Amino acid sequence: MTQVAFAPDVFTWPAEEPALIGGRCVPCGSITFPAPGSCARCGSLEIEQHMLPRQGTLWTFTTQGFLPKEPYAGGETAETFRPYGVGLVQLGDEVRVESRLTENDPDKLRIGMEMELTVVPFRVEPDGTEVMTFAFAPAGEA
Ligand SMILES: [Zn+2]
């Protein structure tokens, strides 16, 4: 099956160890994900690509319990939608990233737990191409 990345400029994939691609402001060192066009802190346009740590800690989370409103790029319909977890994951001391989580059971998630980046199927195109996106999984389960 053909697999493509949902947003190839946002994470490295296919890769043995996929990573999120952030941006680091050269003058002030501010790190942002996804990489911004200009630095929110100092306004500089000098942003260099910066690979983020693949592991972090869960800072907060919720469960997306209903189909998001348009525009929503996932392939589900109201019939096929399954709730998914959404979290803010703190990556090192660098940046906090909002991400889909592989776990949607709040009883299996806790603030401060170790999380690891993984790549999961997001939707399937009519021609069978599988579109992949990044998500965070509890460390050891990715
Ligand atoms: Zn800056």
C-alpha cells in the first residue's frame, strides 16, 4: 500500500525514527512548532530548521469526542468517527506541541507521563493511498 505524509514539511517520514520539524530563530534562539514564517518573539525572518526531541512529557490532554467541524482533513464520517486523544506534549525544555494521541482513554493518560512520537494512519484516499500523520503514544507503546 502506498503511504504518504499528511504534512511532509512538519515531520520527517518515512524514517526509522520520525521527528517533528520545528523552527529555531537564529537571532534570539526561540523554538516554535511548526516552523513559523517569522519569529513571534523578535520578528526575525531568519528561521532555521530544528529537529525536536522525539520524546517528551504529557502536559495536558483532552479527548476529542465528536467529529470536528469543517475544515477537517480526517477521512471519518459521523458514522466512522471514533474519539481520539489530543494533548500538549512538552518536548525537553524547548517547546510544547499540540498533537493527536494514540490513546483516547483518559484513565490511561496522566499529566507528566512520558510520551513518544509515532506515525499513524490518518485517512485513506479513494485510490487506496494511506495518508499518515504524527501522534504521541505513551512511551514504550509506540
Ligand atoms: Zn527571534
